[in-house]
Amino acid sequence: MPETALAAEPDPAAPVPASSATATATAEPEPEPAALLAFAHAAAADPEVLARLPLHPSERTWVRLEGPGGSEAWIIGWPPGTDTGWHDHGGSSGAFVTADGELRELSLAMPLPTSGWRSLELEDGVDRQRALPAGRGRAFGPHHVHQVGNPSASRHAVSVHVYHPPLPRLRRYSRDGDVLSVAVVETQEDW
């Protein structure tokens, strides 16, 4: 989850039903990335779901939703110029869809193991960049490392993210040229 944010509810960890988005999502016990993406698209297109998220001028905000098949989902507000930094999802698969504004994703075109290393040198050509305007999204598997941000200097972005299994941990990375190093490992207690 984001490093800093304002809670949108008195208890931001408490799930909030996603109304029509929940009803249209696949209810598989172990949803595949495509089902997570379908849920994210449905929630991102639901004005009632999006209306739950207050926006802050300089800090990211989020509200938790109930996701399909035991997954966790979040609506996230992105002030201009904010990003997540490089991170993975602790072995969870996921998906996200931009609901408003535009996000940019920087990612690695190779799966990285979720444990057993502290630093590695990346090969040439593994960097990918993707623009995700409103209505666009992507799914990813359990070994995905990326950085997501709002490139706008003046406009907020809003997105819906969903993870299965619920995030057990999140690894943040520092990057110096082609060297990617584990900076910190966060668990649910840190959020």
C-alpha cells in the first residue's frame, strides 16, 4: 500500500462492499488475474464506489473494498506527481484500472523471485513503460515488480487495485541504474 495517505473512513482497514462492482465480479474461490482485472474494471466504472474516496491535495488516499473470491481491493486517489516507488506484492497476483486521470507504470519485463535475494543487476532491455488513461488497466502475476504514478502536474488520478491472496507483505526496492535492491519489507501491520 502507499507509504503515506489519509484514511477515508474511521477504520480504513475495514472492507466496504463494492455494491454493483461486487455483483458483477467473478466469485471464484481463487480468482485468476483476469477475474481481478474484471472486478477492477467494474469498480472503476461505478460512480457510487468511486464517490467513497475523498481526495487530498498532496497525499494519496485510499478506501478498502471487498474483492472477489477473498481478494482485497482498494480505491486509491493520486495527487499530481505522486508515485509508489518500486515495489512488489509479496507473491500476490493483482490488477489495477485507472478510473479517472492517467497513471503511468514502469515495470520489469521479467519475473523476479519474491524471496531469496537482496540485490541484483538487471539486464539491458527489461524496462517497460505503460500509460494507463481512464478505463485502461492491467493484470499481473505474483512475481511482478513495478512503480505506478500520476504523471500529471495538475490533475488527480483515481484507480482501483485488487490483490489475491490479500497482500501478505510488500517489498519496496531502491534502484540505482541497473541495480535493484530490497530497501524494506512491510507487512500488514505497517499499513
